[in-house]
Amino acid sequence: MSDNVEVKTLVIDGHEVSARRGQTILEVARENNIDIPTLCHLDGLSDVGACRMCLVEIAGSNKLLPSCVATVSEGMQVSTSSERLQKHRRTILELLFAERNHVCSVCVANGHCELQSLGQSQGLTHVRLPYCNPELTVDASHERFTLDHNRCILCTRCVRVCAEVEGAHVWDVMGRGIKSMIISDLHEDWGSSSCTRCGKCVQVCPTGALFDKSKVGAEHPKYPDFLPYLNLMREAR
Amino acid sequence: MNLDELELIARSVRQENAAYDYELNVCMDLACASQGAEMLREALISAGDASGKKVLVRRTGCMGPCSSGPLVRVDPDDTLYGHVHADQAEKIVASLGNETVAELQCDLNEHFDKQVRVVLENAGHIDPEKIDDYIARDGYKALLTALMEMTPSGVVHRITESGLRGRGGGGYPTGLKWGTVAKAGGDVKYIVCNGDEGDPGAFMDRSVMEGDPHRVIEGMAIAGYAVGASKGFIYVRAEYPVAVARLTTALREARRRCLLGSNLCGTTFNFDVEIRLGAGAFVCGEETALIASIEGKRGTPKPRPPYPAVSGLWGRPTLINNVETFANIAPIVRNGGKWFANMGSERSKGTKVFALTGKIKNTGLVEVPMGIKLREIIEVIGGSVPGGHTFKAVQTGGPSGGCIPAEMLDLGVSYDALLKVGSIMGSGGMIVMDDTSCMVNVARFFMEFCMTESCGKCIPCRAGTGQMYKILTRICEGRASMDDLELLEELCGTVKETSLCGLGMTAPNPVLSTLKYFRNEYIEHIVHKRCPAGVCNIQAPVEVLA
């Protein structure tokens, strides 16, 4: 950290907070125990601003900004949970639940799923949209892990952790729009791909799309919190 | 190369042309070419040779009224012939110096009188593959003037003064954008020309790139000088092979004439341009996705800020402008900012090229001064709706725009006016619809387009467009309820406000604008299970007898 740190003060949900120049709104909010829901963001990975759950309102602008990438500025007035934002968040969650086959009761991640808990915390009581029920495959070719496209929300955390932290870049996205799919290597079976079997993608996956074959249900909590620590240790070295 | 040498080339071309008594300009743009313009050109050449008259047959870019193609314009008389077939070539050549061929002559005076040609000033007058033709019409004069007589900030000032706004659709002030990139730090900067024209029914940029490629290159080089960039990229979609070929030829010829390359005109300024091909994704017209695509990555947008002007191609300050914006630069530098600012309306200066399509007599390319009434474009220039049908709406701005109904035809065309009525200027597609068009079906068509072109990165656009398409399909098939309509409106709001990039943010516009002006058509479909235009095939509900 350089000596001349520029400090900004801003207001988030009525609380006056201070921040370093270049910090994101999400970072500052969480430092001050203000929770902003996120799905694609994960501490330790680069941000893509794709899930749109963390959108916040800035006074004086009609545009909603993704707090995971929007940086703070002096005197900014941020609102993180207005009526308008909550409505949008619920609609986005509805869109996600209806997009693929998210059936919590028979999902390995039941009880440990970020999508499920967001639905609960955001007060999503039912889905008004028709379910798309796409026919999707399950890739169980890997000896330790399984990829279930039915549960994938395309947050690309697995893509990023594999490329940025593990350095293998096995995962990527294929196709576009609603037909987008996570693929390993050049669309090969995971089992015969260049996977290093580190399991980081499984730990960072927010849903039951990537899971450990040897565990089910209540036994399958995920531990994505290792990432910031791992990055810190690498930096220190 | 200096201004004198340029003038020398221009003079020699004019002298060469003066040796001919007549010039037959044959439009070789896609619409004319698909109707046999190539055969017509060959027939004209052999007829000219056989007649012994001094006739120059020249292939040119788009002349405008595509629906009258194949087109031949005879100079110096300025007679325009339409629907000309190869076997009529001899008749045309025989008429030179005599009476014109009345049955082939186009009566398009009104069509042309209302137009002001700045971007299209050379279209139909030069051979796009001959740099000297372009030079003979003051080509590259602006670049040399800028390099020899102006400072970079002087060029930026002139563009700012002109009031030119981005022609890609957003209408961001071009001078401001140039100024931002000029001020950005770092010694490596890039110029990018966005030629990824993808709106259904729009072909302005293609025609400019095919008909007058040097104009785009000159604009880019001037931009490079103004902001301090020495490398440019033209991003063209691969579906435009002719544009790519013409640009490739143009770049080669410009390099040969030392109008691109190192130490241009003996100054320290270096500039060269490379072509990059798009692989058929509409979203790559969005600037951050376009940058990713040029970098060789998956073409998906990124959240802005940081804007490309600060951190763009490979993290360097990058100036991205549309083809038509660059095509406006040379005349502005040549004639001054005030000249340009004198045209158009208060906050939208200059002219705009529109691709007029749909249910209208004169389809094709038109260039009009900003502020012109929609009614003039449609009724006078376009020649109204044919076949005794009545005009219903005009769609501007492609899948990001909206439908403007008949009662708003007296609206003056400008960025702000179109935005106010729920549409956008867009890149310049203008689709005219008559009473045989079902507005719900139109909205469904554009939603399907957005759905299939969504990149899939952000959820509202990826899943929201699909859900909206489903609801619109249900309405078209007479299977929807009023609750569906409410849900549709709510989805429109969420997709519009929460999507990551412009594609998603504007995807609901066709639905919102048709709901605003043609809500009764939606109600007819939902409540009375009938399509007023008779387009949608609604099955009558089966009555169950107890």
C-alpha cells in the first residue's frame, strides 16, 4: 500500500462510512456490515458484474450500478435495499429458478446453496414465470466430481477460479444466450480433460452444479472462503 | 505526399475523365448487383465500344433508391435510369447525345430534392476500388490539411465545434469523446471503427464501406492524429465480404500512396489500419464486447466504467466510433465545424443516413438533414406506402428502438425527439409498417432477435428476453391472459434497468413502445382472441358442449 492513501467518505444506507480510493462499493459496504446480496462475486476472484444481484442505487443517477465493480467516490449516496432494488432482485431470482431445473428437494446442495438461501433472504415465495425445463446433461465422467448443468446458473466462478487461481483454465463458456454452457477444455468430457483435480471449482460453485461424488446433501457444505487466504499467502511469498 | 501532389493526382484524373464525352455510372451495390448489375456493366462496355462514342463505364457504390435497381446514371446530363437490364444497354448508349430513354427514366426528383448528401456525397460518383477517384473529389485533402496546418487539439476543437454526435445510435458527442481519449495518458492508444452493423433492416454502414471506403480510412487517420494514436482497427462483420474486400483494396492503395504508414507526409505521425472480422454476434457491436472480440476473447460486454476512452483495447485508451461517424470527419475538417453545425436541429447537427425499408415505395438509402420531419422522409422521400394500404408505424433503431405511430409523423428527427417518444435514433434502420403489420408480432420478432443474440453473460438479458418472448408468443397465439400482460410489463422494467449492456437495456423498447401506442392490439389478442391485422394465426377456442 502506498503512503498517500486517498480517503473518501460516502453514505451507504444512511451510514457515513470511509473508504480508500479505488475500493468497490460492495467491499466498503461489507466492511461496515451492510449486506448486499451477490451470486457471481467471490472474494479472491476477479469481478464480472454479471449476476446483477448487487445492483445499488446512487443518488442523482437513474442508472443502477453493480456494487462489485463500481468504485466509491467522495460524497456518494448509496442505497442498497430500496423497494425498487428488492423487486428487481426477486425478479432476477425468479428468472434464474425458471431458467434451468432447480429442484431443491432432490439437489445435493440442498441447505448449502447460495441460490436457495438468496431466494429465502430476498423473500421469494413463489415463481410466477413458467419453468423452461430444458433438457440438460450431467457430466459424471470425472472420477471425483460431477457437473450437473441442470443446476448451473452460469456465474462463471468455476471458470475464473480455474483460470485465475489454479492457472489451468479448464473451464470456459460455450454458446450464447440461454444456450450458454460451461464446458471443460474444448467441450470434452470432464474426466478426459486437462483438469488438475484440485477441486477449487467445486468449492466455489454456489449451487449444486459442481459437487463431490462422495458427498451428498447435508454432508456437502462448500468452503469458498479459502480463496482470499490463499491469495494472501501467495502474495506474501 | 503533400497538398500539391494530391492536387496533381486529382487534376490528372479529371483530365482523364474529360477525354470521355459521357460517363455511365452503374450502381454495383448489393441490391443492384443481385439484379444483374454486373452483366449490365459488361453490356454497357461492349455497347459503348461498338458505338464508337467516347463512353466511360464506371462501377460505383450505392446510389440510394435500391427499389429501382439496377441503376445507371448518365453524366454530365445527370439522367437516372432504373430497372435497367443488360439487353437495354444498347438503347441507353444509342440515346447518348439524343433523346433520353423515357421508359427507363426514374422520376425521383422529389426523392433526391429533400436529401442533403454529406456522408454519401461520393456514393454513385466514384469507383470504390480506385483511390484516385476519391482524391479527385477532394479525398485525403482533409487528412493532409490536418497534418500540415492544424494541431491535434485544433482538430478536436473543430469536431467539437461541429456538434457531431455518435452515429452508432447512442449519440454521444464525438468531440467530447475525442477530447477524453486525447487527454488520456500513455503513449499507446488505439482507434477502432465499429462496422459491426447488425440491426435488422439496416445497411448504411455496409453501403458506406462498400461505396466509399477511403472516407472511413481518412476519418480514422484524422482521429489518430487528433488523439495521438498510431494504430487503427476496422471491425467488420464477416457477413459483409464485399465491404471487407473493398476496405482491403482501399488500405493497400492508401499505403501505396503513402497516405497510411510511417511518417505520413513527412511528419512524425504514423498511422496504419488493420481489419478485424466479426464472427456474426450482434452483441459485438457493443463497444466493450467489440474490444474483447478484437483481443481474441469471447465477445461479451464488460461493465463500464472504466470506459474504453480510459481503458479499452489491451487496457489502452481507445477511441471507438461508428463507420458513419468517421465518414463525417473529412468534410468537417475540410469545411469547418460551423459549416456542419449550420445543418440540422439545435442539439442534433448535420445529416443522418437512414436505410428505408419495409412497406414503402422507394426503399433504399437516404441522407437527410437532422430535424427533418418523419412525414417528409416517409411521404416525400419514401413515396408513401404502396398498394393502397395505410401507414401504421415506423420502427427506428432496430431491436433497441421503438415504433412511432402515424399521429407522430410530424416529429422532427433528432436524438432527443426520438428518445422522448420511446424510440432511439439508432444506427439508422427505418422500417415502415402498414395496416397489414401486427404490432404484437413485430414486437415478438424483435424480442426473438434479442433473445437469440443475447450473449448470456447477465441473467436479466439471458433469461428475461426468453421469458418475454414466450409471453409475446402466447399473446400472438391467443393463449395469454391479462396477468401475462402485467408480467410482461414488469419483466420489461427489470430487463431494462438491470441488464449489463446496451443490448439488454434496450431489448424491451420494441415491446414498451408498441404497448404505449398500440395497446389496443394487445388487448384484442388477449381478450377477443383476434388479430386486427390478420397476421397472427389464432385458433378459435373449442366450445365444449356439456
